[in-house]
Amino acid sequence: METRIEELESRIAFQEAAIEELTQASLAQQKSIEGLQAQLDYLKSLVKDMAPSAVAPMSEETPPPHY
């Protein structure tokens, strides 16, 4: 009976260690994802600023032919 209890305690300790390791890995991945999302948002804003607009500014518009 004593051996079985010790074995169960050992298993629980191993499982707790494994859960803690998985938790730390998950937190590291989440931090990495957040950093990548921030970089992606920044790059999106750069591309948006670089893309030409389909509408010309008023200063570049030619007046209609009837003027």
C-alpha cells in the first residue's frame, strides 16, 4: 500500500512539473504572438501610407471641360 501511495505522489509531482512547463511555454508563445501582432500592425500602417490613393487631391484635379 505504501509503495502505491509513493508511486501516485511521484506521478502527481511529475504531472505538476509538466503542467508548469506547458504553462510557461504557453505564456512565452502568447508574448511572442503579441509582439508579432504589433509588428504586423506597424507594417500594415506603413504599407497603407505608401499605397497611392485612387482619388487625387483637389490641388491635382483638373477642372471639368465646361469651365
